[in-house]
Amino acid sequence: MTPATPLPRGRASNGQVNPNYEGTFLFNNDFPALQPDAPAPGPSDHPLFRAEAAQGVCKVLCFHPWSDITLPLMSVPEIRAVIDTWASVTEELGSQYPWVQIFENKGAMMGCSNPHPHCQVWASNFLPDVARREEQSQRTYKKQYGGPMLLEYGRQEAERKERVVLESEHWLVLVPFWAVWPFQTMLLPRRHVKRFPELSSVERDDLACIMKKLLTKYDNLFETSFPYSMGWHGAPTGAEAEADCDHWQLHAHYYPPLLRSGTIRKFMVGYEMLAQAQRDLTPEQMSSSCSGLGRVLVIVAAALVSVSPTGPEAWGPPGVQYGQLGETVVLLCPGVAPGTLISWHRANGRALLGAARSELGLGQQELVLERAENKDEGTYICQSQDGGAAGSVTLQLGYPPSRPMVSCRASDYENFSCSWSPSRVSGLPTRYIASYRKKIILGTERGRPALSADPRPCSLELPGATRCVVHGSEFWSQYRINVTEVNPLGASARLLDVSMQSILRPDPPQGLRVEPIPGAPRRLLVSWTYPSSWPLQPHFLLKFRLQYRPVGHLTWSMVEPAGLEEVITDAVAGLPHVVRVSARDFLDAGTWSDWSKEAWGTPSPAPAAFGPSARPSERPSETATQVQAQTEKEPGRPTLPRPSLQPNSQPLTEPGDPLEQVAVVTSLGVFSFVGLAAGALALLLWLRLRGHRKGAAPKPGFLAPMVQVKTMPVA
């Protein structure tokens, strides 16, 4: 059976539609493994082939009407409602059957074929094997030591603190000393409780809180919806309830299969199946891993529940129903009593016959559209065949939400913002929920960050905005951002880990000014200020880079100034120059900012061109900064055009800066003097050496004179 969901509601195999429930929903399993009237097998002719009838009932309990939510994402009152239902169904079925087994298989890895949050309740006329072994071991311990075994075990673990995962006033979560499954836990009440219905109201409230904490820790372990099989064990019921059951203590088992990641599981095979189970982790390691984890973003779940509609009308005007393109959509006729024969029409008056696209056809209160298409959108009118009550439903089709694309940026070291956009247009009304939490280091021996236990909402700038701001962030910290896209068909979240050092990108510098330097035709003075978003007295300074070029030239020149101003010394005289500047953290954290708005300036003309006798073409031209200032002072004066970006016809060989010319002449003079002095010194040394050689006797050569010898003397 498909458990009920708001869009569309589930239909059982017998054609019945589940009610539009708002809390828990308990119903009989369509395919029960146990039946109350199961026939007894015939007598056996051999002791090795004995069998007895296994009778009982099987029920399904839906935790919540929404399919995209799990127990750790439900609120504490909603979990309390599940606990109350567990107690009531145990009491109801326990009056007839000796054993009531509540169990939940979560996740496809544990064989759960339906993602809807639910568990099962089986009641049997016999004690199953595991229950029989627990009955025997607890009875033996009490007989030998005088008290309930699990009650004493819980007290010992609470004192030792070696395998405890969570504690509360009334409950204890621990990793059993005998645990063999990775991250296996046991949930125990602190006082002696034999069966579920015996729990007090305070204990049930406390149980809802500690279950939520435990399951969120599980989800946080590998950052996935954690699969597990869990179940409650209590004292036998029915006829067995009248027997002495003081040795029993109510408890729950959690058996998660995951071993090292969200996809690697433990298999009980080989030696473990044929001989004895082996431990991949010690119980102490398991409890340490679980107890150090922070909570999952429960605040996001609460926000999801608060914005999730209880019906289709919550997302739009009354009478609007939403469905998914390509999937089956069920339209319900509003305002018609059950059993009334009705007919369906489109708003254009065309009747919809059952053979066309309706599974239920004419005369039913529901219209089923298989593989809905865009042409199926519109208004549908339903009317009773006797001409009485009528109603209408407007169908809007689209897609479930997809994970949004998220990016974050910090314009200073105290705040950062995140923006997002849909990765796919759903075509339906959409809302976004944003939250964040800081990462912390669990310890030097662990060496890996975990998530803090205080998730907080990321404040939207405006309702419906796609950007939020986190105020008061820490520069050396890391954060996890959760942006969830929600529409009438569900929710989808995107998690993004960011560090302030990597997303830091200052705003562009402001107040950029370019001014000429009088008497220096190749110099420009450029100044600017810090961006207004950067703190006035920063603990972290900014460094800058400056680019400039003459108008009409495509190549930029760049320098890295040391402060908030820079003198350009190689400007082209007579040509306007365009200048821009960008900023970055002085320790190279993050990236460079965008370039600032461009500013313009023209160097002062050469001094020779000054004076009243100079030709008009040689008189100093106003800089862009001066023109701008003059325009601001004279509001009535028309704005002068910016300098042209076309190449200037003037050659680049204009008279240079006088100071530069003086420097060049001085350098040439010094070089000439040094060259002449070196030449004179070399000449004096050469003359002295030559005179010394003329007055001295000639030295014998290196080789003796060659004498021709015809014969050699013989001794």
C-alpha cells in the first residue's frame, strides 16, 4: 500500500483512499505476514518436522503526512504523537497477543521500498526467537543477582561514562558492551519500566527529545539520511502479562549498517555468519564518534514544516491543485458528498469520459490523469449527475524542487552573504529557506572539523529575496550553508562549506581622483579611499593595484601602490588618461575586488607653454577632474563631453618633463667625466711602464739560441 501523501493521497490495493490525515495514521498492512485466522498445519510424523500455526496481525504506522520528512526532521510534539501511538497500539494488541513488536526499517539499504516515514507493528501469538532469548537471559540474571539486568546495566554505564552517547533526566543512550554492528546503540529508561504503556507523560516527552537528538547525530555522522533497523522490546503481553515479568526492562535497539561512509556498509558474511560476529569498531570508538557530533539543521526542518502546506490551497488561491509533469495526478471533486455520482468537464465544456484519460472514469469523485502533460493544465469542473452540487479544480503542473546553485562572498572580515538561483525552473510557486552553522574542531587527536550545535537562520534581505547575510562571522572559521528550495511538490537542499579566507572579496575602492601635477607634463597624482563596506579601523588592511593607459591605447600599465595614492611618472603629455584601481586583503586572503569606476585625468602642459603669449593650442587644457568640478559648481552649464576614445593625432614625442631633462643631462655629464678620468689614468700607467723598459738591460729570451750540431760527442 502506498502511504498517504498530500499530493496525491495514497490508494490501497482495494481501491480505498486514505483519509487526509494531519498527524499519525495507523492502518492494516495490505500484505500481512501474519494473519489472525492462519490455519494450523497438520500433525507431524517425525520430531524433526514439527510446525505450529503463526497467527497475528500486521499494521503500518505513518509518522507524518509528508513523504519528504524523517523522524530527526520532525518536531518534538510530532515525535511525541508517534510515541503515544506506539503506547496505544501496544496496549490494544497486547490485550490479545503475547508479543507486540514495533520496528522501523529506514532507507533502501535496509530494504525499505517506500520513502514515506513509517514503521510497522506486528503482533503474534508466540514469542519470537530474539524475545525468547532476552526473556531467558533477563530471568536468569534476576534469579542470580536479585534485580533487573538492563536496569543495573544502565546504572553501571551511566557511572562509567565509557560508552554513553546521550543522557537525559529519564533516558540513557549508549553503545552496548556487546555491540557488533557499527554505531549500534541501545535506548534505556532510567527507572524500572516493563512495557511501553507504563511510560509517564514526562518520560514520553523526554523520550521524544532524546530520540530526535540521537537520530540527528546519526544523520550527521556521514552527512546522509542514516539507514537503520530499530525496534522496541518489552515484557510479554496478553496471557503472559499476568506472569512474573519484573526481570524485564523496556528498551530499544538501533542497528545501523553503515561502516566507514554513507555508501560503505558492513556485511555479516563468512566467518561472522558461520562462526561468530566480529567488531570493526570497539564500543568505545563508536560512542566517541556519535557523542562528538553536532545536531543537524533542525531549524531548517522546523522552517520547512512551517512553510509546508497542509493542502494544495496553502500555496495558492482556493481551488488550485499542483501536480508533477509526467506523473499520475489525482483530482478530487470538492464539496460533493461521498457516494454521489458526478461527471467531469473541462472549462471549455468538453466532457471527460473514463476511457480517455481517467482511471476511474465517469461517475466517480476522483479524476486520475496518467502521465500528466502541459495540455492537461487548466480548470476542471465536476458536477453531480442529478444537476445538484458542482465544484471546480484548477490544475497547475510543474516539477519538484531541485538543489539550488549557491555562492557566497565576504566583502569584509566580519560579515558574508550568500546568493542562490534555481538549477531548474519548476514552474510552481517556490520559496527558499537559508540557514548556517559554524564548524568547530573536535580535538587535536581527531583533527577534523565538526558542525556546531547551534544552527541559525540566514537572514533574508527582503521577503522572497535570493540573498541572505550572515552577520558577526569569524574570519578564521568555517561555515556550512544550507539553502533549501521548497515548492508544493517537496523540498531539496544544497549544502555548501565555506571559509571566510577563501570567499573574502572586498568591494572596489571608492573616491578615485586623478589630478595633474603643475609643471610636470608626464605626471599624474592618483588617490582613492577604502570601500565604505570595509571597517573604518580595520584589523586587516587592504593592498591595491592600479591600472592606467592613455586614451586610444589598448594596453594597460599596472603598479601596486604602497598606500592610498600613487604618482604616475610615465604619463603621455597632452593625452587624457583613464585610471582604475582594485583591492585585496593584504595577506592575500580571498581574491581581488572588481575594478573601481574609471576616472580620467590629463597631465599639465609643459612650462614653456605657460603665459599669455602662448598659442591657444599650447595653453593648458582642463583635466577631466577639473571639468567635473566646474560642472558641479555651475549646475546651469551644459555637461562637457568626455575625452574621445579615438587615437590622438599628436605624436608621442612631445617635450618631456623639465626635471626629467635635467636629470638626463646630469647623468650624461657624470658619465663623461668618469670616462675621461679613466682614460687619462690608463694613459699615464702605460707611459710609465714604457719608460722603465727602455733604461733596463735586455733579459735573455725564454728559448736558448738554436746552434746547428752535426755530430754529438762520444764519451
